[in-house]
Amino acid sequence: MNKSAIVIGSGFGGISLAMRLQSMGFETTIVEKLDKPGGRAYVREAEGFKFDMGPTVITVPHFIEELFSLERGNSHLDDPDFPESIVNQERVREGISGGPNTSKYCEIVPILPFYRIYFDDGTFFDYDGDPENTRAQIEMIEPRDLEGYDRFHDAAEKIFERGFLELGYTYFSDISSMLKVAPELFKLNAVKTLFSFTSKYFISPKLRQVFSFETLLVGGNPLKVPAIYAMIHFVEKTWGIHYVKGGTGALVQGLIKKFKEMGGQLRVNSEVKRIITEKSGIFSKAKTKGIELKDGTVIDSDIVCSNADFAHTYLDLIKPQHRSVSKLRIKTMKYSMSLVVIYFGFKKREQALNLQHHNIILGPRYEELLTDIFDRKILSEDFSQYLHIPTITDPSMAPEGHHTAYTLIPVPHNGSGIDWEVAGPKLVDNVLTYLDERGLIPHLKEDLVYSSYVDPNYFQHTLNSHLGNAFGVEPTLTQSAYFRPQNRSKIDGLYLVGANAQPGAGTPSVMMSAKMTARAVAYDFSEEIAPDRFEQNATAPTPV
């Protein structure tokens, strides 16, 4: 008899895990609060414009190819995570992003440059991963930093090889598993803060920003995240940055189609009221039995996997007496910053925009602004932003003669007490005015035909994210690896996946999280679901 599984939430982590569970032989159902799948990757459509509301930077396309290669009864869990043919992949460098199975469901294309990074003085840096072009731009900014870049490059490569290729899929289920690798990470300087690590190699404040900003795209403060995140530089350099034609939502639809072809079920408009748990005795562990939806529907299941926010899962969905994580710990953990994201459409002009598909627009302050957002939790007059204009690559995202865009502004989460009913409209107007008056999008106010926005209240009340955080548990050193929420809960039959679980936030990381959680499930159910395939070998996570 097949085992059953419920996955709460249809973000990339939830969909990826559901596909893996289905391939392992579970009868898997995804339950989603919203009216269509995607979670943070929800798609907003208005007046002919199509807006990806969340993730837009696609990296490591072979993770996606692996998902589209799954089949019922063939989970690929015992395959190498980074086969040599993938690490040295020429196909991506030749401009073909999607593998043969991916291409059956969606079209993925490379984006160059990866980012255009605008500084407050109007100059910019185009980062494309090309060593010669990178060095030429460094020389224009600060010639003395060429030697520093070479040393940074070598150090980041060592962190990438050890931290990503070798340890990326390691599930730190106990403290001993972390202590085994800690000395080597200390030796690589991977545990100091990313900004201090970068500052060691670069004199120029501009270059310190160029090589540290990326963690903001996964909710991490460059002043606080460990330097192991320097690996992002090499992840992008190795596999590039990519775009899904039709937007990231097209990737969501492709994955859901594949999931359903394997026999999986998706239920939308199905918000979870509680995870049903029971105990057989006073001193026994709690065990999951299924879920109850807000409409009263009860769905029994052998396991429940939550792609929902960590704090929401334990505080709101589980009986207090059955929690395996204390309320105090949940409340005292640090959560990522939030966002104001402005979705807007505007008329094209004859003169092309001096912008790229992905643009990072830095304000006049860097360290002080980060401190305002993460520590002081105040809304500053200045801001930095990530401006995404997909119609530079894909005109189908807007009506003819128009551009679709969104710009994302990091802001404090709702622990700040900011009244977004007042602050939100003011910030939106300031940002759009800035883009217009600075000449980044000339005549924007005149050409604007549509705009809307979300703020921390959207993340808190629509996405059920604690304090309106945008990326889950903040990736500080003391909230990483073993110290991050466990993918396997101490409640029997409950598992976590996604940005809050190991290894962390970001599209590739939550796909990795799904594989790590699937391996934990395979280990726990090896005798029942597939004894010949899922042996308890050295790569399996240890029980907690």
C-alpha cells in the first residue's frame, strides 16, 4: 500500500519536494492557500501586464533539469548531486540554459550581463562573470584592486568547491555533523562576515558593494551573513543567470504540469487551519495524522511537509503542547528583512533604456542603510533597490509598446512598528520619482500606465510570514547549518522544506532543501516505500 504525503504551500520548495515524494512512491497532495500555485513566485496580471511577484533570478539550471527528469518510481536520490559533466558544462556557456527534459515544459535563456550595478554617482558596473571584462571594469574603478580581486577570486573558489559542491547537500541534523566541518570553514575564513571578508580584498567601497550585495536577494545582511556566501559569486560564474520565457510563473506552471503527470494532486484555495497531531501517552512524541483546512475539510496523511513559514508552522498550525520547538526560541530568532515591491507598466519610447534585465541601484549609503534596515529597523529617507525589467528580454510580458517592471526595496520587517498604510504610498512615490528624475527611466511619471505594490503586510497576512519577513529565518552564522530549523521535525511525520529550512533561502537553495528533505523521508520510510532503493547508507541523514 502506498504511503500518502501532504505538502503545505506551493512555493518552489514545496513543489520540488512534492515532485520528489511523488517519484518516491508517495501519493502526494499540495495544498495552497492562494488561488494558484507559486507562493512567493505568484504571478499578478493586470491591464495586459504580467508581473512575477517574487523570484526572478534563476541560477543552477541543472537543478531544474533534475526535477523535470523525475519519474514515478525513479527519484534519482542516489545520483551524484554535482556530476563532473554538470560542473564543467559547456552547454550553458554556449547560451542553451534548459536541458532536454526542461525544454519539454518551458524555455530558459541566459541573461547577460548578470546584473548592472548602479552607484549613487551615476556610474555602473556590468557583472557578467567574464574574467577579462570584470578585471577591466575593476581597473577603471580602482587599479590597485586588481590584485585583490585575484585573491578574492581564489578564496571564493575554494569556498565554492568545499561549501557548495562538497557540502551543499549535507544535512546537519546534529551538532557533531557541524563540528566535523567547522575547522575547515574557519581555515577558509568562511565564518567571518561576508562584508569583512570582501573588505579584506578590496580598497574601493564600490567594489566591496559589488561583491557583497547578492545576499540581500536571499534575505541576508552582508554585514552579518557568514563569508561562506561568497560562493554565490562562483555559483553565478559557473552556471550563469537565466530567465524563463513567459516569466518565472511559466516555470511554476511547468513544474506543476510535471507533478500532475506523475499522479500528484494540487488543491488551491485551501488554507491550512492546523496540522493534526496526537500523542499515545504523556511521555511519547507527537505524531502527525494529517491536516485540517480552514473550511473544515480533514485530510489524513502519513506525513506532512511544510513549505510554510517556520514560525507560522510551529506557532499557528501545531498544538502548543505538541510543539517540538519552544515558543521562546521561535520568538527570539532573527528573521529576514521585508520588502516593498512596486509593480509597474509604462510606455516605451524610441530611445532605448540604459538599463539591463537585472539592475541593482545602490543608494548613497551602504553599511549605514543596512544597519537601519536590519538592526535599527527604521525606514530611511534613502534606499537601494533591485529593478527588474523582463520586457528587455521578453516583450510578451507587456502589451505592445510597453515595458513591464518591478522594483524591490529592502525595508524592515513588521517588528519595526512602521505604519505601512502611511509609509507605503510615500515610499512608492519617492522611488518612482527617483527613477524618473535620476534618468534611469526618463519620463516615467508621464509614461506610467499601471502601478501597484506590496509591503510587509502582504508578506505577513497573505503569505502568513512571521512579522512580514520576506525570506524566512535570517541567515546569520548562529542560524545556519545545524542551528537552522531542522528539515526533519522532532514531531514524527512532520518535515520542513524551503527558505526557512536547511540550507536556506534562494531558488537553488530551496530546491536543494527539497532534495535534502526527500532523503530524510526516504531514510525514515526506507523499509516501507522502497527497501531495495533507499538503503540506510552513509549519505543518509542521521535521525534526531
